[in-house]
Amino acid sequence: MFDFLIQGFGVALSPLNLGLAFLGALLGTLFGALPGIGPINGIAILMPLAYTLGLPAESALILLAGIYTGAEYGGRMSSILLNVPGDAGAVMTTLDGHPLAKQGLAGPALGLSAVSSFVGATIAILGLTLFAPLLAEVAVMFGPAEFFALMVFAFASMSVMMGKDPIKTAIGAVLGVLIGTVGVDSGTGVLRYTFGMAELYDGIDFVVMIIGLFAISEILLMLEHANRKDSSGDIPPLGRVFVTLKEVLFCKGAMLRSGLIGFIIGVLPGTGASVAGAVSYTTEKRLSDKEGTFGNGDMRGLAAPESANNAAAAGSFVPMLTLGIPGSGTTAVLLGALMLYNITPGPMMFSERPEVAGGLIASLYIGNLVLLALNLPLAGVFARVLTIPRWVLVPGIAILAFVGVYQLHSDLTAIYLMLVIGVFGYLLRKLGFSLAPVILGYVLGGLMEQNLRRALSISGGEVEILWRSGISLGLWIAAAALLVLPWLLPRLVKARLGRA
């Protein structure tokens, strides 16, 4: 394990990769600070640029992973200063972060959130280092039937834990699977949902899909809200940014507990930072809120979700690297980046492409230190990003989106398709659907179909192969429990209280 890590640092400490880790952390913080942009849009915009620049796979992944972790840091700024979450994972940060800012403690709140983010990410990166190689060894024993059962578990986990409405989450995932089936069926040669258009024979390109679904839909939402009053001028004064040792020690329990919770939740496929933040905040409130100060500016209420969010972000790399299953919507995009380089994520990547897996893990250590060094002294500078007017922001995002797609395809058809998908994503968001399940369904659907076909081919068409092994049977039982227990437990509790 230590040899693997040493090799990874050899890759991550090269001048190019070190510079890319710093650039990713800086850009990620800026993307995260802007409400509505977040890590997925940042990665979606820059991924085609990284590919067309000819960066090696490990360098491109280090840059994009830096954007992901940096955006988790940056998302706290608008949450604390404006009470506007930078992304879904920063929603719980507003509950105590903004009250602290209104009390004149905006600077200490930003400083504490940076330290909490560092602690949570460090716990998760250590967990990733320890468990990823071990889980990869177990995953080698997975056959097509086990991987199919794992996909079913991922969809069940996503439906229950992602988003407020499980029905809409499930519908979004199904829509993603349907979009993923467009094109020529590789097994039979049958055309699926191409409507006679030759441009769709190869399916909908991943880059076109994510830029249209996230970046273009976000542009349309920004244009819709263009006439609303912008709250960027209401940023409170920061004062001191460096948090005191006494304040850190007061929150140490919340940071450590929430970091562990965030890592465990991040490892579960399809959950992500928003779930981790909510679970950690409610847990910490039950354990520590003896005076009823949570929600009124308690520093522990700020430290808990910040630690958990960043731990979940790093933890989501575990299923992506070891099983080829994205742990969140953002790692689904990173999974697509690996596929651009013809790299198949999974247990064999640790032996076949150790420079990619090891370099990524080592870069997370470096990026975490860079983010702490950037976010403590430069919080005031990053906060000024919130004052950028929409008339500058919208054209900038649009230019990057169009250039990225055209550089990769040199075809106007890809631009038109991106716009159509963008309108589709905008309509979904207006109807209250989360877009993360759509992209997860798009990525997992193809893998699920491939493994189902392989399993049935091995068994000669016998369906029993899908639950014959102990691993696949356990995954089926876990998936069923995830779907049934949230519906069953409240009814059992209500029945027991009725008897009492």
C-alpha cells in the first residue's frame, strides 16, 4: 500500500501535475463560490478543454479532481455571506453560517469552515488510501452477475437517498438510462431511438450530454432570473478571517464525527455531499445542542456539514476507482473523463494504470493542503467573486461551453444537440427534478446492460445466475432493504405509538 502511495506522489509531484493541482484548487474554489455553478458545471466546461490540450490522463484527472474538491470549499462562501447555497451540498451550511455572518462573525465563520473542510477531507483521503486498494482486491472477484447486482444496489441507494422526492429521483434515473440507450445496439446492431438521424448512430456523446444538461440549463435559469434583484452588494464585512485555536478545539468533536459520517455516506453509490451534510448536521444537533443554539449561529452547526461535505466528496472516489461506479453526480462526470481516455475504471486500474489511480489519490493530499493555504488568507478575495454581475457571468459560461463542445467535435450538430439537451435539463429543473440522477442513470445504464448480457450469456440464458453467488445475493437483499425500510419503518413506529 505504501509503495503504491509513494508511486502516486512521484506522479503528483511532477511540475506539471503540481501546477494542475494548484490550478484545479483555485478554479474549483471560484466555481464553488458562484451560486449555481458548482463542481459539475466546472468540470463539464473544462473537461473537453483538458482533453483537446492533450494532457495525459493522470494530469487531466488531477486537474478535474482539484476542481471537484475546490468547489466543495468554495460553496460555503455564498452560503455564509448571502444565505444562498453555492450547490446542494452547502444547503446545511446556511443554517448556522449565515446567522454567524449577521452577528459580525463572517470572517471567523469562513475560517472555521476552511479548517472543518480540511479535517473532513483529510479523514476521507486517509480512508481512501487505506480501503481503496483493499476493496479493489475484493472487487476482482466480481463477475458480470455481481456487477449487475451492484448497479441495482446503486440505483436503489440513489432513489432513497438522493433528493427530497424518491419518485422524481427514480424517474430522473430512468430518463438517464433511456438517453444512454440512444444509438446502435452493440450486441444486435439494432438502431435505438435515432429517428433516422445518422448523427445519433454513435449515441449521445458524454461531453455534449453533461455540458447541455448542466451548463446550458444553468445559463437558461440565470437568464430567467436576470431581472431579479442581485444580493451580491449585501456582503457583510468579514473582519478577521483566521479562526482561533479555542474555536477550533470547541468544534473538534463535530469535525471528527462528521468527517467519518461523510466518508461512509460518500462511499455509498449515488448519495453525495447533500446527504452527508444533512445527516451530519442532524446527528450533531442531537448530540451537542443542549442549549438550543443550533440554527442561531452555533459554530458546531457550521463545522459539522462542512466537514461532512468534503469527506463525502473524497469518499465518492472509492466506488469510482475500485468498482467503476460513480459515488455522486460529479464522480459520474469524472468517470466519463476516464472513458474519454479509454480507461476503464475498476479494480484492474490499480494494477494496469497505477499512475492514474495513485497519482489521483496523492494529488488529493496535495490539493487539500493547497486549499487550506488558499482559503484562509484569501477568503476576502474569493468573496469578491460573488459581486460578478450576471451580464458578465452568463456570456462567459456560454463561451466556454460552446468552445469546449466544438473543439472536441468540430461539428455544429453537436452544438444543436447540446442546446436541445440544455432546454430539456432546464424543463426538468423547473419541474423540481434533480439532474444528478439523470447523469448517473446515463452512466450506469450502459454498464448495467453490458453486465446483464454477459451474465446471461455465461449462464445460457438462466436468470438464476443473477443471484446465485453470495455477493450478488447480499447486494440484492441490501437493495431491497433500502427500498422497503424507509417506507416500512415510519409505519411500524406509528403503529407502536398507537398501541401505547
